[in-house]
Amino acid sequence: MIQDLDRIVQLIEHDWRDAHVLVIGDLMLDRYIWGDVERISPEAPVPVVRVAHQSEQPGGAGNVAMNVAAMGAKATLIGFRGDDADGNALEKALVKAGITPDVISVTSHPTTAKLRVVGGKQQMLRLDTERTDDYPAEAYAALIAKIESAIASADAVVLSDYAKGALTEEVCQRTIEMARRAGVPVLVDPKRRSFARYRGATTICPNLNELSVVSGIPPQNLGALLDAGQTMVTDLGLDYLTATMSEKGIALLRADSRFIAPAVARQVFDVSGAGDTVIATLALALAGGLQMEVAVQLANVAAGVAVSKLGTVPVNHDELLNSLMPEIELQAHEKVLSLDALVGRAAAWRSVGQQIVFTNGCFDLLHIGHITLLEQARREGDRLVVAINSDASVCKLKGPSRPIVGERERGRILAALAAVDAVVVFDDPTPLRVIEALRPNVIVKGGDYNEDTVVGAKEVHSWGGRVKIVPTVEGFSTTKLITKAMTPALT
């Protein structure tokens, strides 16, 4: 069970849109050639890949920024690119993804590019274009100036170091110093044989192999490796060290304690880019004020989504929210939503192809007729949304003695039912405004209605949906229950 689920849902659905993460580091262009392998070349013992299609997207630090943007936040990306066609393609892709690229073009180095050839689901070959020596001094001066200008508006800073030359010790230390002075957390994704240049960061996020290289302890000796990580926390002046451990989860190491968040079980197709997803999620979690123990649990969920995809593909906020749905569904109050939150939740459901069913009513004194209606409605799709009349609306419809049960209690009771995925309260005479905002695939009403009397029938047909009338359970109604309760028992 993930801790602080209420706050996590609030961040994903609302607060991250106001968050700003500054990503600094090595920029790359990831290119893919996708195809099928059916034979071996007669010219040499190598597989022949028949090309089906090609794709390209930002990699390296750019993929961290892509994850930040896909999760709904603002991402600013600072780094170097070459004065070449790959650099133009990289910057164009960043802008298209909604990222602000504050990129310095240099003539001394090409844009770092990786071309991967994938046959079926197997990577066959990778071709790299790069130079890893230092950039000119004036380029670093311009880089630091851009960081100083951008850091004041940042809620978190990520140093994404792929050891391609952008993040020298001076760049790292100047950035950490400026961020610390501004009260902004700094997270580092390292690819170095020493972590000394990241001294003073909030956290460094190595995987076990990277931690092994720095410490000299084999990855198989997990206990000693994590002990070494805890020592680094003190030696490097970190708040904590965050070690990703693949199927073992994520270890949060403080100088005097450790916390391990278990991995989320998912089918693994490709681990490339998963580290970028983890650090982007951690940065957004810290920007939103989550405790780090909670942040690593959320990052594990995001990593589970990332490894289930082929290629370096960012995780978006709908996918992250959908991965949390099993836990959200266990907490009734998480299913009672405002209309805006409902529309966002519905977008997450639709992103994975789920059909949305809608019904509405007062649901004052829940009875077997209501339960039957809701269970039958749920069978018409993947998600059931129930709109309930507000107390004021019920009073206008039923009279001053109603409702018997208030809207908050009615909402929570309905949300606790397994058949119900979301509840929204409406104050209008009809639920038409909710229907138009939600755009359900199916509207369900009881047998005392027909299509001509169902509010929203015309609208749902206009976007290709349908109306379903289900039989009413005879002999049950809220009015009868109230009458029975108020009738004196015979003695």
C-alpha cells in the first residue's frame, strides 16, 4: 500500500501542472529503426532486418525532460547540441513535446546521437555519434549563466550526467550551490567512476552497477553495497542516496537508516530510459512536497510503466494514474470527485481504451433496486460513473424533508461499492452538464425511463455512444422505505 495516496493523486491530477523542473545535462537524439528479422544474410553471418518504420526522440537529459513534461509539469532543458541536422531535429522534438529548450549550439562537437536497430522486440545493433572531451570554455560560461537565470523559478533541479562532457565538476558544484541557496532540491543521475563532483546534492540516484563501480563492491554483495552507499551520504554531504535495484525495487539510504520500496511487478520489454523516468518522478514528487519514502514508492510505480514499453518512451500522467487505480479503488473517498477531477480521471481511463458508463440519481437511502441498477450498469463498460443530485437539488425534486442522507454520505456510500468507479455531485436540475463534460460511451437508466425521457440521450448518440435501459426491481423505492420507517408498528 502506497503511503499518502491522497496527496499523490492530488499531485498527478492537479498540482504538477504548476511545477517547474530544471533539467541540466547531456542532450542526445535517440533514433530507432524498427523491423522484422526472418533470415540470415548470405553475405555474412548477420541477421537481415527488414525495415518497417523509423522514429526519433530526445534521449539522455532530454528523456528526463520528456518524462517531466509527459507527467504534466513544466520542463526547462539546458545543455549543448551540435550545429547540425541532428541538433535541429532534437530541438524541434523538444519543442513539440512542450519542453522549453535553453540549448547552446556549439560547432566543436556534433549532437550526440544513438541509432538503434530493433528486430521484432530485440535490439540488434546500436550506432553512436559523439565526442566526450570538454567543450570550449566560453560554452561552459554560457551554460552556467543560463543555469543561474533559470534556477530562481525551478521547484527541482536534475543533473542528468551521461559523461558526454556537459557536466564538469565546476558546472555541477556551481549548480548545486545555487540551488541549495535557493532552497531547491538537486537530484543527480550519475554515469561517473566517482561521485565527488556531485558533493552537496540532495540525492544521487545510481543503479546497483553504477554504485558498484564507484564503491568497488560487487553488485551481488547487496548488503555491503548499500552500506557503502550510506557511507557516501555522510562523505558527500547528501541528504540521502537513492539506489535503483531493478526487480528488487529502490533503496533510500540515509546516513543512519535505509528504506527499501519493493518493485512493482510488470512484464519487462525494455529497461532503457527507466532510470530517466525514476529521477523525473522523484524530482516532481520532491517539488510537490512528498516525503522521500513516499516519493520512491511512486517512482517504483512509474518505473514499472516504463519497462513495459519498447524503446525510450516517457511515462505520462494518465499511465501513472492508471497504474495507481488498484490502490485508489480501495479507498472510497478517492472516488468522490469534482467535475474537473472526473474529466481528468476519465482521460486516464480512455488512454488505455476503457469504455465509460454513466448513470445518475438521488440515491437517497440506498436499496436493492439501486444496487441492481449499478451492477447492471457496470456490465455495460469498463468504468462506471455515478452522478448524484446535491442536497439542494434533491430538496427541489423531492420536497423539504429530503434528502434523508446528505450528499457527502451518499457519495461515500456509493463510492464504497465495487461496481462504482467514480461519484460526482451535481447541483443543476439535470446532469446534462456532467454528461457533456464527461462524454460517456453509455448512459444507463432504470426501466421507468425510455430513450425519449433520458437526459443526455441525444448528446451521447452524437458522439457515437448509446443508451441502455435496464429493468427496474419491482417493490423497492426510497419513498416506500421512508413510509415504512414512519409507519408505527402494530402491536
